[in-house]
Amino acid sequence: MKDSYTEIILPFSTDKALLEEYINWGGTVRHGKIMEDLDALAGAISYKHTDDGKTDSSPLTIVTASVDRIDMLKPLGLSDLRLSGHVTYVGYSSMEVFMKMEEISAKDPKEKGDTILVARFTMVARDALTGKAAQVNPMLLQNDAEKKLFQMGEDHKARKKLAAESALTKRPPTQDERFLIHDLYLEYSKYDDPQLKQKKPDDVEWMADTKMSAIQIMQPQDRNIHNKIFGGYLMRLAYELAFCNASVFIKYRPTFLALDEISFRKPVPIGTFLALDSQIVFSEGGQHHSFQVMVKADVLDIKKGTRETTNTFWFTFKDPKETSGTPKVMPKTYAESMLYLEGKRRRMVGSQLSALNQKNLGL
């Protein structure tokens, strides 16, 4: 397991040119740039694991299959950072890569600083000539700690399979979720019925009114080694739109908490238009200060006149103004109710998974 260990250092205190690339308006590091680095690091770790040292081996192509989870454990300030990781689980052609980001002590660079972020990516190997799934090197587990990490990888794989089987696109909502939809219907009907003349509270927002969109041309400067658009760049674009939408929603700058599981369904070609559509899909409001923002990424082919979804991102933000209530988002249609339930599921499961991972990792 340790053979795939890789780390990169971001020496902001001594490299001012590097700092200029990463710094944001508030004088701290841009989360979107870190997401780009995590994707690049996951690829480097995966190639290191699959390297068998033989010159006559068939070349492999490593791609990001999914980002399983990114959790912020503490606010991201401005200090030198260490990003590190290694492969923790392998299947036939898949690899789970665990990564973390730590502060580097200004007094003693060798001293372990606080862990700021943890992330899990799933990478897959393909034969570069045939495009078919390629077997990756197995793992030799040398101690109890490595066995525990490997078991966590198996548990994550089983949990993802179960979540896929119970997805709202495959199965109807549970009984409790159906009751919730009905309660939401009764509530919004009071504000939507002109005969009742009940004014919608100022802290309730219609889901349909929380949309924000952007469109980008995919340029060759943002390509990966496979001549497609770099997945980390897509994450950054989605995050920055979600951040803007979240800011408008709470009328303040939000705190980023997590990026939930996303799958890279299709590669994004250079020269295409990428349409990003963001929406606040879940917010209980009141004293519940966290909320979910969805960003859907569609590739537009202007010649064919087609529009295909390549990714759907789910971000969790927190309203830092805990002295005042956070707005509640209200769905009206059945489709919006499904988005609301999906956001609620992801928030609940994500919180449980984050706590479990931190406990297992001793963080």
C-alpha cells in the first residue's frame, strides 16, 4: 500500500508566484484550485500503483471514474500545504485512492500539522490500445492498519452499490419520504392559493427561484493527457458556480463543507460548450444551517444540436451566520420534490459517512 504513496507541497510562504495562482479575494486559498490538484494527484498515485517496471507491458490509461467524497475538516486558511495519498483498495481494474491535505508548520516543516481535508477518488485502468478494462496490480496488506483501510474500501464499494440500487431514478420514495412530500405540498399550497391569501414567509424560497447558470467554451489549455478536458477543471467550474449560487441564497459568503459522490459519465471534448446549471435543492431552514447545491454539467454540440449530461455535482455548504435563520427551500412540482429528497438523502448519508471515516482514520 505504501508503494503508491505520493505527496506534493504547496510552499505559499516562499513561492509568491504560486500563491498568486491560488489566492482568492479574501486572502485565502481557492477551494476550486485544490480540487484540481486532488484530481491530478489521484492520477499520479494510480499510475504509480499500476507501474510494474516492465518496458514490454501494454500501456495503461487511467481515468477518474468518480469522486466518492471530499470533506473539509477545518477552514482553509493561508499556510504551506501538503497534499498526500495512496491507493487503499483495488478491484480488477479499479482503485480507490485516499488523499488528505495538511497544514505545514512554519516553525518545523517536518512536524505534522492539522488535517484540513480528506478525499476519496475511484480511478479505473483501461488498456490504451483496446480501451477495455485492464487488470491493476493487487495489493499486499502488511499490517492491521492497511487491512482496516482495505476493508473500508470494500465497505465503500458495497455502500455505493446499495445506494445505486435504491436511487430515486429506480425506486419510488420510501413511505416516510412520501409523507414528507405530502407535508411540503400542504405547506406550499397555503402560499400558492390566492383564495387563502397567505403570504409566503421571507425565509422561504421557491426552489424554482434558486437557479443560476453559466456556460464555458472548453479550451485546449485545460486538457488532460488523453486530450479531453481535465476532470479537476470541471470540478472547479462547478464549485465556483455553486459557491456563487449559495452566496446569493443566504445573502452572505458560505462555508464549504463537502462534495458528495459524483461520477464522470462521459468525457468532455475540447471545443465544446459546457452548460452549467445550479440549483439549491435542499435546505430545511431555521436553525439547520447546512444546505445542498446541485450543479448539472451538460455538453452542447452545436453542430448536432445535442445536449448530454456529463456530470452532476452535489455540494454541501453552511450558512456561517448562525445567529439568524437560514432560508428554507420549497419544491412545488414532483420533479422538484425528487431533487429535494435526493439532496436530503445525500446530506444525511454524507454526514454519517464523514463522521464514520473520521473515526476510522483517527481524525
